[in-house]
Amino acid sequence: MLKKKRNLIALGTLLLLTVATLTAFWWLPVSPLEIDSTKRLNGPSAAHWFGTDHFGRDIFGQTVMAARVSLFVGLTVALIATVLGTVTGLIAGFYQKADFVIMRIIDGMLAFPSLLLALALVAALGGSVTNIIIALSFSYWPVMTRIVRSAVLQMKSAQFIEAAKTSGVSDPVILSRYILPNVLSPIIVQGTFIFAKAILAEAALSFLGVGVEPSTPTWGNMLQEAQMYITIAPWFSIFPGIAIMMTVLSLNMLGEGVREAFDPHAKEKIKKKKGLLKTPVSAR
């Protein structure tokens, strides 16, 4: 997977952003919390690379610091949704009686858009990092459940699974030792996509005013504050938007790279497409 430049760029971007936000207080030239009314809404300069906001705070420092909350929320939601979805998906796919009950619940939850469901939960629970993680995890685990269930249904009819059953191997051992390792590919790929979706959802909730507290620097809060000054200070909204775009794009590219690495037929499909494109029209 790391032989492709696209995957290396995506992984390097995410690592650079993670290291930068974790060590921000040590190397930032200007504190993102320092308020200076004399520098209010100044454009990008040598002193303030991304300009300043309506309080005179450095936008570059805020953008770097805001990545800490966004990455934490996205990673935590991805882990929780992946674990819950994997467990429920394994049970639903392996046990037919449990499948009916679990999938009816999943179908009911999937009837609502994920962002709308998360918005309703955050409005009911209150805006905080913990409540956003709970709401987004609850919104995204049904998708993971359905994907894992589909993979388990295809896997449980394999001959080695039937052989394990006839040999008296217990169901938990079959699920953990034989089925789970063979369905890790869609789980990992979907986990990266949930990571990206959670970052977008957290920014959307904060932008709508029901996310993280306004005092906490997040990309969504920055965009929410910048919307009033988009005509006179466009840099206020441009740079947080670029940060969201680059992070989500890197995660999607990395997820696509993981999918190609796990899929044994992906390389053959790519080679066939390239060969088809190189073949002259007359030869076709």
C-alpha cells in the first residue's frame, strides 16, 4: 500500500497534522489564545500566517489547535462504532434468530439520516465533546453492523466453517478465530470512512451551534464565528475549511488504499482498466 505516492501523501498529511497539534504549544510562534484588539481581522502576514480573527487571535494557531479536538472526536467515534458494529454484525450474521431482531433495529435507525439523528441526540444531551462522541457513535454503528453482517453471511457458508462446526468447535471460537480475521478488510476500510464522516459531522454540529462549547477551538466553531465576516475577512473561513478538506480527503484516500491492499482482485481490475485504456480503438 505504501508503494503508491497517493497513500504516502495521505498518511504523511495525517501524521504531520497529528504531530503538529500535539506539540503546538512548543513551536507555535504566536499563542492562539492571545487576544489583541489592535490586530482585529488582519490579513495573512509574516507575523500571522493565516491572519487574525475578530478578537485579534492568530488563526493559524487556532487551526492547528482545533485539529486536536476534531481528530480526537473522529478517532474515538470510529473506534466505538467499529467495535459495536463488529460485535452486533457478527451476532446478526451468525445467528438467524438474533439477525431478525438486530436488523429490524438497524433498519429503524437507518431510516433517519446520520447527521439528523446525531443533531437530535446532541440537542437532547447537550453540547460537549463526550455527548458528540456518544451521538455520532450511535449514528454510525448501524452502518458498520450491516457491512459486517453481510460479510459474515458470505463467510459462514465456507467449507472450513462447516468443518469447524462438525468438529465441535464452539461458536465464540468460530467467530473470533475463523470468521473475524476473514472479514477485517471491510471493517478497517469502513472504519477509516467513519473517521472522516465523524470529523465532518463534528464540524457541522459545531457550525450549527449545538456542538462543542464555543470556547473550545474546533474547526466547526471557527467556521461558525467566521460566517459573519466572510465578505470582509474571507481568510477567517478559508483556512479552517481547507484544513477540514485536507484531513477528510487524506482519510478517504487512505481508506481507498487500504481497500486496494486487502482486495486481491483490485490490482487485477486496475491493470485491466489501464490495459483497456492503452488499447487502440481499432484493436477493440
